[in-house]
Amino acid sequence: MVVEQIAIVMSLLALIYAGYLSFQIVKVHPGSEKMQEIANAIKEGALAYMKRQSKTILIFAVIITIILYFLFGLPTASGFLFGAILSALSAYIGMSISVRANVRTAETAKKGLAEALALAFKGGSVTGMAVVGLALLAVSVFYAIYKDPALLVGLGFGASLISLFARVGGGIYTKAADVGADLVGKVEAGIPEDDPRNPATIADNVGDNVGDCAGMGADLYETYVVTLLAAMLIGVLPTVAATVNQAVEYPLMLGSVAIIASIIGTWFVRLGKSQNIMGALYKGLIASGIIAAAGFYGVTVYTNNPLKLFLAALVGLAITLLINIITEYYTSTKFKPIQKIAEASVTGAGTNLICGLAIGMQSTILPVLVIAAGIVAAYSLAGIYGIAIAAVGMLSLTGIVIALDSYGPITDNAGGIAEMAGLSEEVRQNTDALDAVGNTTKAVTKGYAIGSAALGSLALFAAFTQEVSTAAGQAFSFVITEPAVITGLFIGSMLPFAFSAVLMTAVGTSAQKIVVEVRRQFKDIVTQAAIRNMIIPAIIAIITPLAVGLLLGIEALGGLLIGVILSGLMMALFMSNTGAAWDNAKKFIEKGHFGGKGKEAHKAAVVGDTVGDPFKDTAGPALNALIKVINTLSLVFVPLFVAYGLSLI
């Protein structure tokens, strides 16, 4: 059996396993009539949003497909459309299963914490297995058809663009609803979170699904696709392995064995006597990593590739582990950073914000050093191809990581349903315990997504340089002292700030409308605001590289790509970690520290959490998509830039 056939079989295995878990979930009784009524309201809201979003995306997708067909031919155009469809499907699957698992998790929480954890994690695992299955299927099918990685660039662009829409639109929706619900409910009315008297509560729960589940599914689907693609493009270089085929197909084999590792890893998530939920989840992640490492060695030997490539893949696994540990340290209530923010809240919102911003800035240092060390180690092993393989190794754990992420909004919704349905205090304690850990897992997986995006984008930049050399007919490099390159660096470094400003403004203005409407009665105002406001960020991501490449030339575009990768990495880490830290500082106070709920420290922490919401769930995660859309679009349009770029500098 040839490599692409093995990859197709493994991708189908992941999808079958996702289907099996889905069947197990829907067999569980959904609870009382009141619980089902609430869950159906959440499901209807999520489906309504996804339907509206899909209509908007379809317009863009059709126009871009037609343009790509006339400029570059059928492979690029069909790849774009196929990548876009599967990206949208991965987002839909993530949302669809989470709105079914939430009420069943609440019902299962009546039996105990272990049972509720098992069901919520199964829900998350459906999304994880579906995403990696669809991503590997997309790349392997197109490679089987064309046998040329250069003809797969449209696939990566399609995945990237849909990811941007899903992240931006879902992020605006979830945080506009969350902020609006908090401002009216907690601050003005003084009622608890998820209180049924707050008409924005359902929208808040809908947002968890369309923002976290659907958004993260599309995000990591796209990262998986473009990272495999970049590694395969770099594999065409004659110096990275014994033969070109070995280098090009090696990433597909790594992805194939990683699916088996992720499936087995899900079996290790069990709550022990210690009742340590985070420990139970980490057991699955660690098991997946160990099994993946063993599989990587077997694949390296089977494909007759040098063992230094196996070591490069291990570098990726090590980066994953270290970033997870670092992110947990800066975002978990168990450690000093969160406790410092909570303590700072005693003296007011101002000190809460100052302390949170400082800790958020500190939280970028260690992840960047880890990524930098990983780049040096991987490059010393196998050059730029080694960096690409490290990125593939990092992405190999995508299945289990998405399971950890999607577990969070499922348990969050379960707690909301338990509150609104008036379930017993014991049930609410179980769902609260799951939700508290879910907040940390969401932060950890965002750190993973950002780190993998940085490595994957660096590999994409190497592929971009290679494609420019091919299109120009000679070796090409970007010289930092060239004015055009410096100009591009400045523009690229500015983009994440401009992009984030648009998203933060969108959340703020949408939340204002929610506040006004909630004071009367909530209607379908969040969907309209989210869909409308996701257009401008998408236009920024598409127009900027096209304008720079055509007006300022390929040198300036190269500088832009490096600028947006570096600036975007820092901004994404800072915003995601800061937002999560503010959120968990509030939760730490709500557990009874520094006066507990309703006291001055808690009120200050609510302000910090409100500011942090669009940091961690809108702008921060969306920067991943921005980085990769700009890189994949630039890769697709290389022939156009080389032939018609004006080089005005």
C-alpha cells in the first residue's frame, strides 16, 4: 500500500472513531424536559449563526474560486474550494456535537464527577478526531490525484480563509454576548452567571459553541493542512532525504501514526481516586505523545529516512509539552500569577488591569524562548526541512489537544444548563469543577495553537522563498538591509495591531448593542453584528499582501511575511494568556479568596475579565488565522507577484 493510501485509510479511521463516539453520546438520555428546552434553544441559536455565517462565506468562496481558476487553473481553484468546504465542515462538526454533549454532561453529572468527565471528553474527542481526519484526508487525497505538492497550495489557502471567518465571526459573537450578559447581569442586576433571569444567557452559551468549538476546529484543521503542505513543499528540495518521494511523503506517514496515538490516548483519560481532573486529561495527552514518538521512530525506519528527522519530530513533541506547561502556569488558579492578579483586585479595577497586563507580557517570554530553541535544534538536525518536520510533530497531537479544548465549552454549557434548569447543588458542584479545569484547558490549547501556527508559518515562509526562486528562475533570498524588505517588515509588524484593533472594536460595539437590548429583551442581534464585523478583518488579510506584492514587490512581501509572523506570535500569546489570566483570577476570587463574590475585589476582577474576554477569545486566537491566511495567499500568488510586481521602492 502506497503512502497516500495509508494516509487516506488512517484519516477514515479517525472519522469512523468520531462517528462511534458520537453514537455513544447521543444514546445518553438528555435529561428533563426543562433541560432539553434550554439545550434546544442553545442548539437552535448555534445552528442559526452557522447558517448565516455559511451564506456569507459562500459568497467569498465562489468569487475567489472563479478568480483562482482563471489565474492558476483547475488544481488551485478546486483545491481552494475543497479545503474551504472541509474547513467549514470541521467547524460545523465541532459545534454540532458540543450542543448535544452539553445537556448530556449535565444529566450525567447527577451520577458523579467521573461519569460527567468521561462524557464531556468524548464530546471533545469527536471534534478532535473529525478535524485531524478531515485534514489528513484533504491533503492525502489531493496528493494522490496530483502527486505534486506545488499543486496543493490552493488547498491550504481555502482552509486558511475559512478558518479566519470562523475564528473572527465566532469570536465576535461569543464575546459580544458574554460581555453584554456580564455587564447587565453581574454588574447592573447583581445576578449570578447563567441566571435564567438574564435574557443574554442563552446567547452566551451559544457563543461558547460557535466561538470555541467551531472556531478552534477550523483553526487547527487549517494549521494541520498548511503545516503538512509546507513540509511537503520543502521536501521537494534534493538535500533533505535520500529521495524526493521519501521527504515529500514522510509528513503524511507521521500524520497517519499520530491518529492511532490520539485514538489510544483518549482511552487514558480516567479520573482516579485523587479526583484530579487536569491530571486525568494530561494522562491522555502524555500517552498520545509517547505512542506518537514510538510511531515516529517506526515510520522513520520504514521509510528509510535518516534518524535525524525522527529527532526533529521529537523536538515538535517537546515544544508542545513545554508550551502546555508554561501556559498552565500563567493561567491556572493553582499558581502564583493568577493569585497575584486576584490579590491586586483588592485595591480596585485599575491595579487588576495593571497586574494582568504585566503578567500577560511576562507570559510571552518562555514560550518564545522554547520556540526559538526548538527552531535552532530542528535546523541543526535537518535544516529548514527539520523545522517543518518539528511543526508536523507538534501538530501530530492535534486530535487529543482539540479534545481538551472542546471539553471546555461543553462543560461550560453543562454548568449553564444545570443552573438554568435548577438542578441540585451537588450537580452544580460537579459541573463547576469540570468547568474550572475547562477554562485552563482552553487557555493551554490556545497556546498550543499559537505555537504550532508560528512554526507552521515559518515553514510556509521557507516554501514561499522556494516558490519565488522557482518562478524567478534563479536562487532568491531576502536581505534585511534592503529598503523594500525593511518596509515590508514594518507593514507586517503593524498588521496584527490593526487587525486586533478592528476585532476589539467590533466586540465593544456589538456588546453595547447587547446591553441596550438586554435591558429590554434579547433578540437576534448578536448574529447580525458578528457576521457584519467579520468582513473587514477578512478584507485586511486578503488585500494587504496582494497590495504589497503587486505595488512594492516580492522583497517587501517577504519582509511583510516575517513581520506578521513575529509580531502576530507575540500579540497572540500576550492577548490569549492575559485574557485567560484575568478570567481565572475572577474565578479564584469566586472560590472565596479575598472576600469572595460580591465584594470589591470581585467587582474589580469582573472588569478585568470583561476586558480579557475579547483578548482571549476573539483577537488573540484570530491572529493565528491572520498569519496563515497571509502566508498561504502569498504562496498561491507567487507567479503573479514575480511577473507583475512593480517594486516601487
